Amino acid sequence: MRNVLLAAGVYNVLWGAFAVLFPAAIFDWLGMPQPNYPQFWQCIGMIVGVYGLGYAIAAFDPARHWPIVLVGFLGKVFGPLGMVQALWTGQLPWGFALNCVTNDLIWWVPFALILKHAWEVYQGEDGAVSLPDEATLLEEAQTTSGGSLAELSNRQAVLLVLLRHSGCTFCREALADLAVRRAEIEAKGARIALVHMGTAESFAGFAASYGMGDVAAVSDPERRLYRGLGLRRGRLGQLFGWSVWWRGAKSFFAGHHPGALEGDGTQMPGVFLIREGRVVRRFVHGNAAERPDYVSLSQLPT
């Protein structure tokens, strides 16, 4: 990855410098009319050269500097799209497309692999920090209704729902489902508690809009409960797979419209039944769109 980014940096600086110093050269070689304003072509050369400096910086830590790689990758994808349109309409000669081959196309695969690596590093950060065991985390988690989750579960079973960020359409669908099934869940002897990554104030208003404002809630912006209960950041397929898009469309048209992101947008949700300070049943989502049967999950195992 380091060598690829250094090579991309050197190439961009050289190509940019050539365009700035010799703006007429490419047009002469291809027998094209000279642009009326060569300064525009020189400006393109300057932009390409500056990208090269960014790639050289990213080479020292590709995973950390993934935004530079992403911006470059997007430019290398959208640039050829514009070139195809220009070639199709005959506004540019086919020879001019060589620029896209060396400037863009040959970098698609390596840049995509670097971004894949950065994503895997990001996911792996969850396991890099040690956390207390589940029982300790439940004792530490203080709810808005007073007392910890462990204390609540000593009085009665707690159906603990760990939500994705409040702007997620599936999070909103989950609250609507819980509101509809609340009486059935409580008839099973369980009370609902919610875990979120936002502030207590903003979530209170959000939950109240679904008639769940009186439900015990825990703010977990550092995702300690999420990670301690085994919930990880989602893989690309879990977050953006075809089934997720399809279910997202159905949820959207059912009235669960997405909102502002508050929390980690890659965090996966889960549902846990807690009794006397320990987890007695768990449901870990296979993808962000999975829709649990909350009533069945609230039933204490025999």
C-alpha cells in the first residue's frame, strides 16, 4: 500500500508539473485545437499535482489517512465517466482517453484494496480495547429511570434493545415495533430498556415521539455495552447489502424516514433478555435490517 501511494504521488506530481509547464504539448501530439485559455489546463495540472502530495502523505499510514485515498478514488471513478460521455458525443478524440488509463483506471483496484484494508482496521478497533465482563457492564450502566440495568433486572426481566443511531430508518422502525408490542412484552413479565449512542436529552424527545418516553434508557456514546455484549461494527454487506436496501425502502415507505446521524453509523444492533444481572437470551442481528420478534425474545427460558 505504501509503495502504491508513493507511486501515485510521484506520478501525479510529474503529470501535474508537465501540464503546468507545457500546457500545449498534449494537444499538439493529438492534433487537437489549442484551448483558448491554457490556464484552465494548467489549473488541472496543479490540482493533479496537489493530489500527489496527498497520496505521499497517506503512504505513511494508509489506514489512518483513508479519506485522502477515498477522495482520490472517487475522482478516478467519476473522471472516466465524464470521459466516456465526451468520447460518445465526439467532443474529444479517442487518443485523449489515454489520460484516463494512466491517471485513473490503473489505480482503481489498488486504491479499492487500500480502502478495504482501512475498513477492516476500523472494524478491528472494537477488539483492541479490553472491557469488563457482561455482569460488570450491566452494573455500571445507569438508566434514566434510576438505578443500573442490573438493578432493574433484579426486580423483573429486562428486554434490553441496543439500537443503531437514531437517524437510522431501522432504529425508528424498531421503536415503532416496540411501541406496538409493548403490552405483549410486559405481559410476559419483562420491561423494556433502550440503549443508544446519543445524548440523554435528544434521545428522550426521540423516544417520546414514539410513545416510549417513559422507558428506561442508557446513553452509551463510547459503545461499551455494545462491545461488551458482543455487538460489533457491521461489515459492508451487513450495512449496505441488497437485502438491507430492499428492507430500507419498505421501511421508508412505511413512514420510518431517516434522520440526522447521532452515534456510530456502522454499529450493529442487538436484543438481550436480562434477568438478575445476567443475559439469559440474546439476538444478534445478521444485518442492519433484520427485524426481531420482540415478544418471543421477552419470554424467559424454562
